[in-house]
Amino acid sequence: MPWSMPRTVNASRRRPRRAGYALLALAVAAVGALALAPAQASSSAADAVVAKSSVTRLVPGRGLSSGPRVTLVKLKISPGTYYVQMPVTLQHTNPDPVDYVDVSLVCKDNYGHANQIGQAVNTLHGTTFTLQPRLYVTFTGSIRGVCAGYAYMGRIQGSPGASPSSRTIRVTSARLIVTKASTAARETIRFKGNTAANNHPYTGHSSRVSVGVHFHAAPVDFTVDTTKASSFSLAGDVFMTACTSPGGSQDPTTHGVNLCASVFKVIKAGPQVRTRLMVRQYAPDGVTACRTLVVPLTTTTFHISSKRHHLPVELNGTLTLPPMAGCGSHAQAWTEVYVESAPSVVVHFPSSNTAVVPI
């Protein structure tokens, strides 16, 4: 499907259609108390707050165009560092063979400094799919912030003359889960200046990954204690487009170019892809690799079918690094993408992230 990512993360402005991208900033501030929006949130655990959405369906536009973007849920937050998740479960029961849905999670303070993560997926008739954008966010000093979730849908295949009201996607569940987080959390830096404010440019660009290439998606640097064993919780989010068609493979870092256009192959099953979380620790010079490890239980292999086309993948794991001769304190984690069979896959830089938190 034709696809372009938004040019701004300002939640007050309407986003361009067919989008889904991730922006996650470094979390480095003191943890504060959580302020709830009355009638929107209720405690689910001692350290978490859950806000639930009352939205039950998404409506497309006329013909095969996108529908209006709706607010799923919103929550006010006091200064501090937080881990924010927004699981959204979608059910495709309308007659269209394929539609698409874009979901975004935006956190911003009074000055408009925002963190955002977004995901998009093609929904298939008769199926249920869950998207779960997540991020770490910090509101510093006395600045109060707000996190909100948005979604819209559009149609790809089906009768152009069909009434929008007969082609909706059901939202069976949408929640905003906010948990106090460690100030030592480290994430991939998406924007120069480490903020999305004022449309700061991206620090990297999206890549087309060919068969047989070990691609390092969204690397993040972190520090290891060399005097004792260090344990970490790791999370990886990678957003991919299969080159089963020429479109849908552009974003703000590709300068209007669909990266699949020159290499696409119409293969119904789509590419077979392996993803996993990786960690590399370096020697004291910070350049020479000391050891490279696969994070246990994070390896997963799957196909991205021609109908699915876009796929966000979420990985989670833990790893302990005992002291090792010749290893220094500098380490790096990334989400590895390895394409095992054709066609190629585009890894969208603005939508991919790796996070490391000491435990």
C-alpha cells in the first residue's frame, strides 16, 4: 500500500496518513509521583496505572481513503521517568480482504517536547491482531506531561463504493499502562539533540536488508560494571516492510523513495525473517569486540506475507554479564534482523528501537 510517515510528533497537529513510526528518547530524570486523570485511569498494581479506552471501532474514509484519526486514550503524568505501553487489539470482521490500521503513542510536556512510538499493520479479514507501542519517557523538573494514544484506519482492497460504516475495524481493547521506571534506562536515540521538539532531524535512515545479511537495527550504547556481574532487561522493537510490492517502503528518512521499488518480488508467502536481541561488550579501548552474545529466548523466525506486508515485532529478554578478562565497561545492544529467504525487507529506522535497563 502507499505509505508515508508523519513529519511531526506534535500531537496537536493532524498527522499525514498511512503512517507508523517510533521516537524514543533517553530517560535521565528523577522519578516522581503519578497524577491520574479522573474517570480515565485506575490502579492495576502498586506501581502501575491503567487508562482504558471507550473507542470501539475505527471508520475508514470514502472509497479507499483513510478515515479520521481518533483519540483512544489520554493520561496526565507528573514529573518523573516512566515506561509507557499501549496494547491495542483489533478485530477485522468487515467484508474487505485487507485493510490497514495505524496506532501511535505520543507523550509531550507543556513545551511540546515529545516522545512518540507508532506501529502500522495490514489487517486481514477474519483475524485479530494486537499492536503494542511502548516507550520510556521523562518529564523533568516541575513540568507536567501527558501521554495519549491515537489510531486511524484505511482500506486497501474491497469495493470502493462501499459505505464507510460497513467497513469498520473493531477495537476490542485499548489500554494505556504507565509504570515508574529506572532513570538508568537507555534507548536508541532517534533524533539529533535527543528530542523530537521542533522537528529535529533523525540520527539515521531506513535500510533495505537483503537475503543473508545480519542487520543491526536500532543500536543503543550502555555501561557495564566490570567489577561484578551486571544484569539487564532488554527490549527490542523493529518495524519491517516486506518487498512483496513496490509501495509502502518509504518514510521521512528515505526522501520520498520507496526502498522496495527496484527489488520487489511478488511472493505470496513473503520473506522468512529471523530476529533476535544481541549484546556486544568491548575491550577498554571501546573499539575492539570482547564478546558478542545472543540474548536468551529472544530468537524468533516468521514470514511476512504479501497480504500482511508490514509487521512490527517485539522482543524481550534478560542477560547477565559476569566480569571477563579483557572486557571494558562499554557495551552495545541491538535488534538483529536476518532475512533467510526472498524478497528483501525494509527496516524502518524511525520505527525501530532497542532499550536496556539494569536490573
